[in-house]
Amino acid sequence: MESYHKPDEKTLQGLKDIANKLRIHSIKATCASNSGHPTSCCSAAELMSVLFFHTMRYKADDPRNACNDRFVMSKGHAAPILYAAWVEAGYVKEADLLNLRKIDCDLEGHPTPKLAFVDVATGSLGQGLGAACGMAYTGKHFDKSSYRVYCMLGDGECSEGAVWEAMAFASHYGLDNLVAILDVNRLGQSEAAPLKHDVTAFQERCKAFGWNTYVVDGHDVEELCKALWHAERFKGKPTAIVAKTFKGKSLKGIEDQDNWHGKPIPKDRVDALLADLQAQIQAPNKPLQPELPNEDAAPVDSTPIQLPTAPEYKIGDKISTRKAYGVALKRMGDASQRVVALDGDTKNSTFSEIFKKAHPERYIECFIAEQNMVSVAIGCATRDRTVSFASTFAAFFSRAYDQIRMAAISQSNVNLVGSHCGVSIGEDGPSQMALEDLAMFRAIPTCTVFYPSDGVSTERAVELAANTKGIGFIRTSRPDTAVIYEPDEKFEVGKAKVVRQSDKDQVTVIGAGVTLHEALAAHDELAKEGVNIRVIDPFTIKPLDAGTIVASARATGGRVITVEDHYKEGGLGEAVLSAVGEEPGIVVHRLAVSRVPQSGKPQELLDMFGISAKCIVAAVRRTFAN
């Protein structure tokens, strides 16, 4: 077996020197911006020095190269030392550090993928490791490449449950290409972290979660070189390196002291501290170069992914949109190796199991850990290595909302599919009913919100989501509904379908999913009385086809009724209201779920909450009575 050789003294001194250069850069940058977290950077200086200039393999002039080792700074407030490492690697100009946090500079307060060396935005703590799991899983199982993934966490963020969801995931899948470095510097923002410097407790927790674990002095470069060398060679488990460090290390009067979090060094102390650090650098001009990676990750194939054939449904066929999602995903998987699926132990309800049966090697079971599932899916999608689709009950995405919010900041192209929306799921009751999800996803700036209403439109929604930049959310329903579109019907993002119309339409009714079918039933009922209504399927709730809606509203005397299986706040009705808000003479009447619902049969609940066909008929009649 290969045995460890201690690096020579010159290399060790070089790593110590770089650590102090990183401290100097971090202090200068945070002083220039008069904000930031220099003490959080100082505890990580040796960790960053050894990782970037001894352990990791990457092309410093091509940070997003597919073959490079990945690095995730989960403790995102230590961004300045990440930027400093890339200065020392030669990619970032030293002068740019003095523009840290300025409006015209991409070196932001916390890392974002505006920078080529950042894959995921961090700073909302506890999320980096989940994304790193997605990258490591992708490297090991999809790319089958030798690149490794390193994630640095703060001890404070280890109070987040999402960290331990990720720890469980990584050990379950034996991600031995993943290393988590815990920067245990004792101090949080407002007081000491709960375990303080109890590195044994961290070690025991990591081991209990199935990780190979080393405890090191986080300021001893030789110990770090050795632990990281062993981590690279350890097979079958991910490795955690528990590093005991000191916040503000090497800053006299500040090191290991309370109340320095997020504060630049005072002007009257900075020169002496910088001189002190400079004096410790012995060979200021000895550059250490990172090793180059193995060229074993294929370039990304960015051709659009299309369904191999048109959907195979006939008008009148009955299928739920959740099942149509599973069929569509499997067919997209047939079309491209890049399509991968994730689920949170609901695959027999979301029907992602159809994909799993056809492509088991590209399916990731994330179990009942939705926050981590979303983070893993984001990690899988970084550098466009995969086109990832993660599914669960739409209601359960609410617990991952922070991860979804951060996905937008991460410029992620992840696709999320939420089934079992609304009261139409029936007997399972309100804990399983998504009634807030449209509001949630509409508020995300980079998100396209698809709400298909039949098998054909669901297949096209999946196809469009796979090829649309930004986050995709597809809302699917539990009940079987009739296919209303021909297989060759064309669908576009932001283009609605007028599914019923005549020259004599008196009201425009807009429904989606289950309520579109209720609107069609209402149309047929009213037609018997000689009352014509226009029925619109929006297809995407965001962007909404305002043009079609306004034109139809004008054609029907300004009378619009929206009907949705969602709470009134933030859903279809409010989307339509904002689309027609500046148009004079249009009145929108909204039918929506108005209170916390209950168990019951789907049809009973649609009636109870005023969103069934008979309630639409009554609303149309009221429109004329008024």
C-alpha cells in the first residue's frame, strides 16, 4: 500500500506563507468595504492554503472546467478568503479585492455563481454540504470521473438539520469522493457555538453518521496535508475532517475573543496586525501551483432534449397529470443520458418510479429529507452536468423553500415537480394538500411555473422545463382527468390555450389542472341554457399569457372568473389580477380555497370550497345578476 510522505520543509513553509497572505488579503478587503467577516476567514486560512495549493487538482485559469475538483464554501460569510485563494491562484486580480461588496464588483458579500469558481451560492447556512453531495454523486455515478468534492462548513451551521440530512445521504451512498472540512472555531455570531471546542463530540457525530473522520489541528499545515492525503485514499465512505481552529487566528487581542463576528478590523489596529502577519511570511515569492486534474470528464452536450416521439394519448383518455409526469420523464430519459431523477420516497405517488424502472442508474432516492433532496438536485445540475428533476408532494417543497430561494441566487436550472396539489387529493386531508405552492414558486425570480391540465400538456411541460433556463416548477394533480389536446398540439412557455370560445361568449373563465376540467363541465352545463363562456388554460402561471387573457376579457365584456385549487393568496387569481391590473373595465372574480380544508371525497371538497363546476355555473350567473 502507498505510504504517506511528509511534504518537504519548503512546501510546508510555502503553505504557511500562503495562509498568512490569505489572512492579509481578507483583512484588506474587509477594511476596504468596511464590512465583512475577517475573523471567520482567519480561522480557515491554513485549511484554504492546503486545499487550494496542495490537495485540490484544478486548472486555475479555467475554474469551471468539468475535470476540476469542486470546492463549496458552505460558510459563505468567509467569502473574502475564497476570493483571496483565487488571487493567489492567479485568477482574480489582487486590486479587485479592494472592491469587495461594491455594486459594480462581482466579489459579493457571500459567494454567487457570477464568479466562475463558484458553483452554488452560499450564505444561508447549512446548505453547502447537500449541494456538494449532488456534485459528488454526479462525479461518481454519472460522470464516472476522478474529480473530488470538498466542502467547508462552519461549526455554527452544524446546528442546521439540513447538514445532517446531507451527512446521512453521503454515507448511505458511500460518497468517498467527498470531503467535509469542519472549521470548528468555537464562536458563532452572538455567542459560542453549542459544542464550543469539543472536537470529540463532532468526531463522534460524524462517525455515527457513517463518515470516516479525522480530528486535526486546523492551523497545522502538515497535519492537514496528511489528513487530506488519507481522505483521498479512503474507500467506501465520505471523509470528515474536524479541524480545531481559532476565530481571528494570528490577530493579537482578537484571536478567540467574543464579539468580533462580521466586523472589519478597526483602522487604528489594522497596520500593526498586517505588519505582524507580513513578518511571519518567510518566502514571499515562492509560488505554489495547484496540480492539474485528470482529463476524464466529458464536455457537456448542450443540444436541446426532445421527446423521442409525440405523446401517445388520444382525446378522452383518462390519466392523472402526476402519472403523465412519470411517463414523460421516462421518455426524456430515453432521449438523453443527461436527464436524472430524484425523489423523496414518494416515487410510487409522483410516478418517478416509471423513470426509475427504465433508468435505475440515473435515479437517486433521497428518502424523506426534502431540503437535502433539493440541494442534491441543485448540486447535480451544476456546470450543466445533468438535467435534474426532483419530485415529491408539492406541499413538502415548502420545507425546502430556503433551498429553492438559494437555487435562484445560484442561477440553478433545477426542475422541481410537486404532485398532490389542492383539495382534489381528497381523503388524506390538509397536511398533504399543497395550497401555497403557486405563491411560493411565483415569488422566485428565476422560476417558470408550469400547471399542465392533461397528459399531452404534462409531457410538453416536462420537455420545456428540461430546456428552459432557471428553476422549473411543474404542478401535478392526483385525480385522473380527460386528455383534451391532440398529441401534436404545440405548447410554449408563456402561451395560454383558449380551449372553448365562440362569438357570443359572455364571461371568460380561467382554470388550471383539475379546475380547468370543472370549467369545461360548467361550459357544457351553461351552453344548455344558451349561455356561452370562454375557457382558458394558462399552461404556465409564470410567465402568464397576459395578452390572451386581456383580449378574451375584452371580448367577454370585461368579465373574468378565475378558479383554482389553491389558496386565494398568491395563486392563479392574483396572477390574473396583476396581468389585467392596468386595463380599465375588467373585473376579476376569484374562486379559490378560502380556509384550511379537511378530509373528504375530492368532489365533495371541490363543492365545499366553491371551485367545482356547479360553483362556476353559480358564479357565472351571479356575474349577470350583478
